[in-house]
Amino acid sequence: MSIARSDFSIIRDWIPPKAKVLDLGCGDGTLLAKLRDTRDIDGYGLEIDHDLITQCLEKGVSAIEQDLDKGLSNITDNSFDYVIMTQALQAVEKPHLVLSEMLRVGREAIITFPNFGYWQVRSYLFFKGRMPISKRLPYQWYDTPNIHLCSVRDFDAFCRENNYKILEREVLNRHHESNWATRLLPNFYGELAIYRVTLQ
């Protein structure tokens, strides 16, 4: 993953120096390394892929192998300031339980996901009658790791129903930018959603 990823830059701006951060599905450790180098955070990662854990360690990022679908019972309450999950929420079996666990072990959660309400996704389904394939959703229906796709509107409703307070939200278009359109109609014009939430 490139350190130029737009969601990484926004997340960096949301996290203050010296924070204690847990990254769920941390991949190759790029985000944690970036936060360490720019925010001097105390960071840890959880990742299921052994090869990616090796890449984390090569970057000097602390990471352990763990299946997020089995929960975070090995982590005590309020152990972290921030718990992050970037573009992995839609790939876990029980996203509502993962979010609950994120806010048990951390004071705030930062989540990013592809917006299934995006106009190009809607158009693809409408005109082709098939599950969409794009840069954000690059898989066929039968081999996709994404099992719980949602929209910005879905996630807003989920937060209301579960008494999660949305502290900040950025919705980016296909150029990885926030503009008047994504602010006016985020569910229609936003390709990627980034949320910072906490308990009410």
C-alpha cells in the first residue's frame, strides 16, 4: 500500500502525537509506520496474513497474527486511544461485533470502507445488471473478500441505532478528494468513506 493513500493522510491528521494506536488488519504496516514517523505514536497491528506481518516487522512495526473474526478478547478494555480499521470492515464476518470490540478496547474508532451507494456502483448494477467491478471493488462476485458491503447512509443509520457518536466524517470521490458534491450528497458522490466514532 502506498503511503500516499488519501485515507491514510486524513487518518494521520485526526490522530494527535503520542497516541496509543491499534490497527486492525494492518496489512504491511504502512499506516502504522507513517503514524510513528509523523505523530510519534505507540502503535501495534493485528493481521492474519503471515507474509504481511513479515513486512510489518521489516518496517519496525509491531504486529501479531490474529483473526479479527474471532474477536479481541485478548485485549483489555480501554487499552488504546484509537483503534483503526482501513478498508477491511466489509470483509469481516460480523462487522457490528468488530465495531463494538473496537470501542471496547479503544476510546475512539476510525473506520474506512468503499461506499456501495456511489453513483458508479449504482450505474453498473442498473445498466449491466451485474455486481460492479472497480478499483475499490476489484473482485468478481464469487471470489470477493467483501461480504458486507454498505453505503454511507447505511453506516450513518448503524451509528444512530447503536448509539455511536460520529466525531468526524470525510467522504472522498474517485479522485480521492472531498469537494462540494461529496459534502452535499456523500452517499451518491462518495467512493470512499472515512469515519471517526466513539460511544455516546
